[in-house]
Amino acid sequence: MAKMLMIYPDRCTGCHDCELACSFFHDGEFRPHTSRIHVSSWEMEGFSMPTTCVQCEDAPCVAVCPTGALYNDPGNSRVAWDEVKCIGCRMCTLACPFGAVVFETGKRRIIKCDLCDGSPECVKICPTCALDYIEETDAAKARKKAIAIEFKKAFEEVAS
């Protein structure tokens, strides 16, 4: 059965350990700005929220990629990236509605969550279990959507 990354924002303390684990796993160094997961914190409100690629089934980034470098990988329930096919046009960064696809100019590459090939480092390192890699069920998808709606409401309150 397919798996998905589940985020529990009520458990997140804003420690950023997930960012460090991700960057170290992918690049061998602690560089949070190259992490595939990012934690936004609102200290005054006491709220932190990890965000990453949601691995859309009908991914806009895949739809706009002119070379097929970004593609749906149903076997691993993710949107994958083929570095060899990528021409660096950055259309995917514009198409992603979540800002989860980033182009790193220095290395001329896309940075987006690849679920660490089925064993997410962010999940392993999270001290409060704010992240989990679970079976993708209808109930899990509904919970993920409900969390997104609640986050949107909270963000609108903070932004206003």
C-alpha cells in the first residue's frame, strides 16, 4: 500500500531538527536552506508548522515540465525528479501552489521532497513525532486535508 507524510502541527515545537536531518541526508552537510522540509514559526502565537511537497496526484509542477524531468512515480507515491532531463527552466517552481519546489542556482538543481526514497529522515529525527510516514488511507488523506484547512485559517489570522 502507498504511504504518505503526515504532519501534526500541534506537536511541532519549531526545533528545525527535520531541516537539518534532511539537508544532511541529501547533501552531507547541515544547510537548512537546502532542506526539502521547512518549518515556519510564529513565536508570538506559539505556533510552528513544517511544510514540504505534498506529492500531488495531479501535480502542477509535473504538468508544466517541458522535458519530463519531474514525473509522477506511483510506485513510491511521490513526484520524482530526473536531474539528467532537467534543463533548469524553473517552470516547476512557478507552478507549485505550495512553494515546495525550489531551484538552487549554485548547483543548478531542483530541491523538493523525495520522501528519502521511502524512509524520510525528517520523520526519524523529529523528537515530538510531529511528522509520521503512514499508510495512505482515505481517513489519512481526509485528516491531512483537515490539517491544511486549519493551517490556512490560522495563517490568515496571523497574517491579518
